[in-house]
Amino acid sequence: MPHHLDTLAIHAGQEPDPTTGAIMTPIYQTSTYVQAAPAEHKGYEYSRTDNPTRTALQECVAAIEGGKFGLAFASGLAAIDTIMRLFSPGDHIIVGDDVYGGTFRLFEKVLARYGLTFSWVDLTDLDAVKAAFTPATRLLWLETPTNPMLRLADIAALAALAPERVLVAVDNTFCSPAIQQPLLLGADIVMHSSTKYLGGHSDVVGGVVALNDPDIYARLKFLQNAIGAVPGPMDCFLTLRGIKTLGVRIERHSSNATAVARMLEDHPAVRQVIYPGLDSHPQYALAQRQMRLPGGMLSVVLDTAEQAHRLVTRTKLFALAESLGGVESLIEHPYSMTHASTADSDIAVPPQLVRLSVGIEHVDDLIDDLRTALAD
Ligand SMILES: *Cc1c(COP(=O)(O)O)cnc(C)c1O
């Protein structure tokens, strides 16, 4: 029987070191490798091209996403940028209209200058997606749940709907494979900001990609080396170490976030709670079908922008910070922080919205912190 994710997270790509028996993957802090004769080496020539600590991470990521191949990058955006170099001027890309602010910035403010064109589409509307395909479309890019509106895209339905020549890529950062494995639902490429749940401890920035197609893998591997946005061995080690506890962390993130969401939904100062684990979520049925657990991210809509500002500055345990997915709880105001670059665009977020990344502290302490911050 193939191993489960919790087992793969700890063992895949991570054999004990053959020379010393070290059970943890060594941090191969080296830039180059001695060759026996010109071009006669042990598979490693130069660490931009390959590094053993990175190889271990790449194999582990491929395994936990149910893919054949993995690639690691210096950041999530470096991973996205490298994927986008598969395309050429004139190519058209369909993107969910509610994506990570940095993805929007990379696409519209950087890559559009190189001749890629983007259509921003509501991915909950399958007819709208169908209508957006043109003969030039090469990629459908999606996030689910989205950030910070937590809208869901039906990965299997979208993958089935995309024409053969269109790649489907899923940014799985908000879920991690402990919740959903897009490759198993028909996606061609899955990517993560491993800065978030995979790393899980807010101590490393990174990005990863997993996929099954050997040709696309060969092109991405070429690009990884040609562009050079690679992570260092220490960062790979930290990410690997984080991944080992992914399964148990996601369970606790999900149970804590569910309890926090229920408390907030009943709170008189809160207008709306958006969380895939609540049956008030407009796509609750899809969440139940697609996600093994509801995850640690939730958004709250208050009555006014002032109240949103007040909440994010009054919590004590929930730290006011960008990012997400770490063991510690974070709170932020997307309108003025993570999503400031989308202001005045079609995908701007409401100023009354607050986003929580619920950590794995004791749930009673988290609830107490939010109740106190919301009190008059
Ligand atoms: C953080 C994030 C990114 C970007 O990743 P970095 O590691 O910050 O470069 C991309 N997508 C999502 C959904 C993210 O949350």
C-alpha cells in the first residue's frame, strides 16, 4: 500500500545519510562539487543547478502532492515567475479574480510588459470561465480558497473544462496537500508559497512546485537553473523540517479556526464570517467535497473600516503581521497591508475586512484574545 501523506512528509526524499547514518537530511552548505574527471561527477556540479538538501525537499514535496516531480524556489513568487516563463508574448492566461496580491502585481505590473495577457475571471462562475478561453489561452491559474475572500474554485470541474492545450495550475498555499491535492483532481501544476503552511514556523521564505508531466518538468527544471531563483540549503532544510509536522499542524489549525469562526459568527460586533468550515459559507457543499479539513484561514467583515482597524490593533496573541500559515496566530487588514497593490483595481478588497491566520495555540486563549479585542 502506498504510504499516507503523514508518513511521506517525514520520510519521502529523506533517506538516512549513507556515510554517517545521520537521520536528518544534512544541510549541504556548498556551492560546488569535486569532479573525478571533467564532467565525471556524482550528479552534482554546482548548487544553482542541484543541491542534495534541495533534492530531498523536492522529492518530499512531489510525494506529498501525489506528483512525480518537485522543484523548489527562493520564494513563492519566484516559483510563479518561473512557471510563467513557460509562456511567450501573445499567450493569454486566465486568472481567478481574487488572487494573492503579489500574484496580481507580478502578472499585471511585470509580466504584462513582456506581452502576456491576462483575463481576471470569477472562477465560481463556470460559464464565465468557459467564455474567457481564446485560441491564445495557455494557462488557467487558480487559488482555492482565495485570499482573502475565501471563495472556492472547483478544481476538478475547472480542470475538466479547460481545453487540452491549456495548463491548469493551482496555487495550493492556503490549503497544503494535507487538505487537498490538486494533481489528483486533474490539475497539471501545483505550486506553494512554502513560506506559509509547508514551512509552518514563519522562519523561512520559499516556493515549491509539483507536477507529473515529464516534458513540462524538463522545461521547468531548465528554467529553474537558467533563471536561478533557487533556495539555499539551509532554507530547504527548514522547509523539510516544517513539512514533517504538516499533518498534525493542519488538524489543529482547522479545529482552532472552526471554534474561532463559530464564536465570531455569534458575536454581535461581527457582520459576517467567511470560513469554508461553516455551513454559512456559500460554497459549503464544495468545501465538504474538495477539502479534507477547512484549514486555518478565515476572514471577518465588520461594520466599518474603523472597527476593522480597531480589531487588528487590539489583539495581543494574534500578532498584526502579513503572511500566514505559521504556528502562531496572525491578524491583518488586507486593504491596507497584503492587498494594498490591488487598491483601485477590479479585485480590491473591502476595507471592513480582517483576515485571520489561526495558529495552533490553545483555542481558549485565542477566543479570549478576540473577545477582549472586540469588546467596547
Ligand atoms: C504568500 C503567497 C504567495 C507568495 O509567496 P512568497 O513566498 O511570499 O513569495 C503566493 N500565493 C499565495 C496564496 C500566498 O499566500
